[in-house]
Amino acid sequence: MDALRDAMLDAFSDYAVPIQLNSRQFGEMMQQRGLDLSSSRVAIVEGQIAGIWLTSVRNGRAYLISSGTRPSYRSRGVARAMAVDNLAYLRSIKVHSFQTEVLRNNETAAALYMSLGMEKQRLLDCYSLLLCDHASTSAFRFDQVTWDQISPHTHELLDWAPSWQNDKQSLSAISDQISCFSLFAGQELKAFAAVHPGTGTIHQVAVRADSRRKGIAAALVADIQNRLPRASLRVINACSTDRAFRGFMTHLGATEMIGQHELKMDL
């Protein structure tokens, strides 16, 4: 795992979004996204790991967690060789789809993925929320719960499917590391958020359709900031066609970061 992490950090050393992961953070990232060593590939050149192609396989679907070639080994076809071998293996075990995300300005990687047969599915937005003073007490009381307690009900509140790293299985894989906050009316879940205190990532946040436009979402984010005062909150991979969510981010004063394309292909 340390060798894979070192190769990834070197491959991403000139990336548009800086990546710095210690061993624990790298392990957590792989755990969350579901690293599958059988389908993953590394390229060895002159006895060194020249490139990585790390994948996950779940329920007949595959996902590219991370791929990259170390700068000194680029322009040798390393990435394509790993991709071709990986896709052949995925087909051999009857995986029916392959997907990933790529930064909107990473034209080199996007060109490789699309030459393999991948197509753009949707645009994903990313935001950072500024640290602010403790918010005033709201009329809503949010209870801290476990992911296992609310996960059977969260799909009822979502308007679009979360990206791979934010979906139910990914959050279940790190359920002991995330904090969840909820608003119930009797047995009915009205609002919730699943947040990683270490990274400040709000993996999922939603309000039931019949309870929106009452200030619940803003109060929920304020409550999270009160509970995690040292965390710089961020939202990764929000569906860009959701105008209401974009407006919500604007209302909170969020700063839009570089977004991504979600890519997919049938195998």
C-alpha cells in the first residue's frame, strides 16, 4: 500500500488539484471506494512502479479509483496498456459497466478515457464553504445518529444518484469514520447529512421534498459547523443540473472549485 501511495503522489505531483495523503488517509480512501486488487493494475518499468490503475468492483459495476503515470515514464503508452489489460479482465469476470470521474480541465486524461469508449454522463460540481462564526440556535433540532440508522431511508430524500465515492456502499465502508445528523418527524426522516470530520467533506445532504424551502438545509449546515468548528466544509460531486442545490450553495456563500465529468461505458 505504501508503494501504491508513493506512486500515486508522484503521478499527481503536477495535478491541477494538489493531493497529499499520508498512509492512513490513502488507506481510508481505498477502503471507502472499495479497492479491488484483483482488477487493479500497476505498470513496472525498469523494476519501478511507473503507473497505477486502481479499480473497484461492486455488483457487476467497476470504477476507476485512481490512475496516473509518474512524470518520468509518460508518453510511453503506460496508461493505455494498464487500461486495456484491466478492461479485458473486467469483461472476463462479467462486469457490465465501467465508470470514473475526471477534472473538467484534464484534457489529457479525458482523451485517454474517451478513446477507450467512455462517454460523458453528467457534470459534477464541487464547492468549499468558508469557516464562519458559530451560527445562532435554530428552530430545528438535529440529532447525531449512525450511518446504519439512516441509510435505509436516505434514498427517499435524494433527487439524483450520488457519485461512487459518496454512494451508500462507499459510506457504509467507512461508517465508523463519518458523522451523521438527522431531523425526524416521528418515524419519518425529514433531513440528514453525512459528513467526514477529518476531511470536512459533506458526502450527502438532503431534505425531503415536502419539507424544503423552510430553512432546514441551511440550519443543518450551520449545525454541522457548530459541531465541527475546525473543519473546512466542502461538497464534492454535486449534480450540476440541480439548480436548487446550486442556489443553496450560493446562499451559503460557497466557493465553486474545479468540477468533474462523470464518465461511463458499457462492457
